Amino acid sequence: MFTITCSAQALLSGKSASLLFLVQEDFLVQKTLQSSALKEVLKNNPHIQPTLEQQKFSGKSLSLVTIVGFIGKRSVLFIFVGLGSKKAKESLSVERYRRALGVAVRSVQRERVQSLAFDLPTASLFALTSAELARETATTMTLACYHFDEFITDPERKLPEMFDVTVCCEAKEIKALTAALKTGEIIGAATNKARHWVDLPPTMLTPVGLVAKAQEIAKQHKLDFIVFDEKEVNKMGMGGLAAVSRGSELDCQLLIMSYKTKKKSAPTLALVGKGITFDSGGLSLKPAQYMETMKEDMSGAAAVIATMGVIAQLQPDMHVVGITPLAENLPSGNAVKPGDIVRFYNGKTAEIRNTDAEGRLILADALSYAVKHYKPDAIIDLATLTGACAHALGPFFSGLMSQHDDLAKKIEISAARSGDRVWRLPLDDDYKPAIRSEVADICNIGNSKYMAGAITASFFLKNFVDDVPWAHLDIAGTAFDVPDISYYRPGATGVGVRLLVDLVMNWK
């Protein structure tokens, strides 16, 4: 079990089995870049500096060296991770710090060390307060500890379960930083929970199964909780969600979790997450290689459910409702067919030309429900919606589409601050005709001459939000198997949780 605590004890006075030094580039030659603890370590372990020089370690960004040394008579593993260089009058990147922490965690786990300590860096280096840096530290290290290994039976391939981190700071900051570490741990743990749900085999996490996970969170944190089963979904006229679910033997679900602040005049934000627990493409069957990871198609729903748990604990002064339509998209004799027409909760109709463009169908009903029943001041949806967005932006930025600049700006600020980065794509009305149908109000795939599949899919969703300020986040590229980020591993990323929590907690 991972734990992280704050201590006013001097770094070299503790009992941790390993000590981490996060160093700027050229710290060996620029003595001013060395902390008092590091100077003492180098002085009392004369083999360390020559070893660092021999390995050409200068503190370049994300470089790593581990060296065994001593504090008194006690053997300690010293871990050096580079933060890179800082130009005058500029701050170091917080994301670089996060990734440096990820490198450190991987090193500790690889070495099978069960405890680690380090001095919290000077927060001003990153243009943050100490509390903000402590929160980011706890969130990132919690993320970096996650590894989906419950089905691996070889103990050598499993990561250590016990891992204690001590963050050293000044005594006057203990109270504030302890609270900040706790907040960061809550956010990281919730993100890991979303990752775990996505990583589970699709047979083990069905729509009903995910509802059960959400119900546990709602009960634990006293959130309002409503769920509609397939019979009720059909009765309410949610033709999109019902149509997608028809090919599966398992019932679809519409799940609603809501948090209410005591401040009655507070704004209401609706979060809507796509929850296809497995996507075969339906009768428009995906090629086998594109189906292999389609347990990830409920990443948006996982992020929304996990976020609601965090919000309930942090208690912001706004009302938040999380709505997740959940279904499997499978082929069968009962499955929706290309050429079918469905009617949604708000009365609009759509021609189905491709059953693999199913996410927008279930989101349409959920968005309509949010508008009608909660009258939100803003709506944000998250969905692994289009391969087009993944191809356009790759695995490092989620696509942001909105015609409401104020809302888009808020999201961009939270994205940059939280590490769940976004890139805004043009939701320009020139693309709107792409989803026109000759036999229904709209079509569920865009006309190929317009290309821009992520944008045309957004215009489909726009039909279901009325005049409510709305933003769509396409997380198809960022939800699973993101490479080269040290605090992630193969599998789910939990993208969206950090962003949404930051957005809600800083809403103005």
C-alpha cells in the first residue's frame, strides 16, 4: 500500500531506505544548486561525485542514477533524478517535475526499496505555492505507483505493495502541506480507480458492474444516486442508448450521481461520460486489431464517476451532476442495423449509417437528459469518441471542441495546470452540413468530403445541448497506452479526472 506523509525532520535524520535528490542541470559545478543535505551527502560519501561524473550524469531532464552510500553507518540508496536547466526569470515546468517523480518511483519499485524520503523542492522554481507543489507531488506519485497486475501470478513481475514516502519540509508548513498531500492523494487514488475499471477485462466490468462500483462511491461519500435500467431507458424514449444496447444480452444503464453544495445559488455543472464497456463496432464490425483494447471505451464514464467521488470529498461551492450512459456494443440478430433510424430523448432523429459510431448515440440521450432535468450552467462531456482525433493529436493531447470561448478557456487553464492537456479544434459552422441526412434530422457519421471526423462528431452532439454552454473532450488518443510519460504504464491513464477536479475546484 502506498502512503505519503509530511515531516519536519531533517532529510538525513530519517530512517528511509532511499533518499531522492531532484537536481537541476550542472548541479555538480554550480554549488548554489545544491541543497545543504546534498552537500553533506557528497562530502561524507566521496565516491558519489566521481560515480556521477563517470556516468556523465549532470542533471539533464529525467536522467537517473542510483548509488549506494551511507548516512553514518546506515546503508542508503541515493537516487538522483534530473530536472534539467532553468533559464533566468523563467520557471521550471511542473510537468517536468511530475515526470521526474515518475522516474523516481519506477526506480524505487525496480530496486524493491520500501521507503523513500526527499525534501520538497522550492515551490517558486515551478511558479507554484508550497501547498500546490505538495498536492502535485502526492497526485503524481500515487499515479506512478499504479500497476495493473492482479492477473499476473509470477511474483517477480509484481511491484512491491508497500511503499512509504516521506516529504520533508519546514515545521511551520506541516499543517498546510499535510492537507495538500491528502488532497493530492485523493485525486491520484480516484484517477487510479478509474484506470483500474478501464483495465479490467470487459467480461468482468459490464454496465451493471460499473453501476455497482459507482453505487459504492455514492454510498461512501453521500452522493445522490439514480440508475435507470434498459426497460426504463426504452420507456423514457432514449432511442440512442437503447439501440446501441440491442446487440448485447446485457442491459444498458443510465447512471446519475449528483453533488449538491449548501450554497443554493451556486452554479450547476453537468459532466457526461461515454460508457461503452466493450465496443466491437456492432454490425459494422471493427478489424480484430482495433478491437483488442476496446474495454477502454468506457474511459469517459470512469473519469466522471471517479471525479464525482473526489468532488464529494473536497466539497466545492457548486452543484455537480455526473451522467454516464452505459452499454455494450455487440453484433447479434437483434443489433441495430445500418439504415435504421432512432429517435432520441429530446425528440430528434438520426440515421444510423455505421454502428461503430455508437458513442455519440448514447451521449445524445445523456446530454438531453442533463439539459431537461438539471438546467445546468454548463455541460462537459468526455468520450473516447473518434479515431480521427487520436490520429490528429496523438496520445498527448485530448481534443477540445466548443463554441463557448469562456468555457473553453476555463478548460484550457485547468488542463495546463492539472497535466491532462487539451488542444482546441475548430468547431466552425462550415462543418455542420457534414451530418445532414436525407431521411432523418441528422446522420451518425459525417460526409467523407468534410473529413475532420472528430469535429463532425461534435456537431452531432451539439444537437442535444440546446443553448447551454457546452464543451466536448475527445479522449480517444489519451485514455489508453500513452507512451513516454513516466507516471503512466501500459493500459489506462484515467485521463480527465485531474482536469475535471481542477476545473470544479477553481470554477469562478
